[in-house]
Amino acid sequence: MQTGTFQPSKSVIRVSPFEGFTSYAPYTCTQCAEGWCMTACPVGAIAITAAGAKDVIDDKCVGCKLCTIACPYGTMFYDPDTQKAYKCNLCGGAPACATACPTEAITYEELAVGDWLGDFAAERTARILRVGPDVHVAHAEAR
């Protein structure tokens, strides 16, 4: 997210200290598949862009902050000046942070993401369909 100004407090890249402040690691939105921020938004103000980023649509955002609460990674932010949520939007597919980083500590790579939930979800769905949604699985297996 480009603001055109130098405001570290509004950066979408945060730095987390580890081991008693002996090392630091940058983190930003991972554009997770779950999209908890999108799911939590009551007005549909977060959409997926052509670059694959979940992006806040300023005209729709009502500033309720539910997306900031829903994000398990702490990478959704609220701007009190605009009263809107904001996050990394991958700069339209060419993240400026990766381009500007002189040590290449920040890189942007499109990777294939494994479906770690698929097998579990398929098994659970089959089990619920087999025993019915109103029957607790523990009771069904005891039969």
C-alpha cells in the first residue's frame, strides 16, 4: 500500500522482536487462503484483486475494525485519520517493498499453496453426512 509519505507508524510491514530483542523478523499480510478479514467484513469492503491480494475498498469500508480483530496474523490495520482499515495490497502485483529492499531480505514470489485443510474437511464432511448433522460424532461412533 503506497501512501506517498514517510510514515513508519502506518507501514504494512511490521517487525517482531525475538529472543529478548536479539533478533528481529519482518512480517506482513500473507494473503492467506482463509481470508478471515474478508469473512468478517459485514459490508463486503474487502475483495480479491487481479494480483491475488485481499484489498480494502475504501468507499465501502465503514471502519468497524472487525477485520483487524479477525486477522490471526495481526496484519490488518486501522487508520484513525481516514477511519478505514488498511493492509498490504501487493502494490498491484509488484510490491514496492521487495523492489526497494537493498539486501533482498524482502522478496515476492508466487508459490503454489498446498491444501492442508482439504483432506480433513473432506473426511469431516463425509462423517457428518454419514451420521447426520444433528447427531454428535462421538455418539454416532459409539453405536
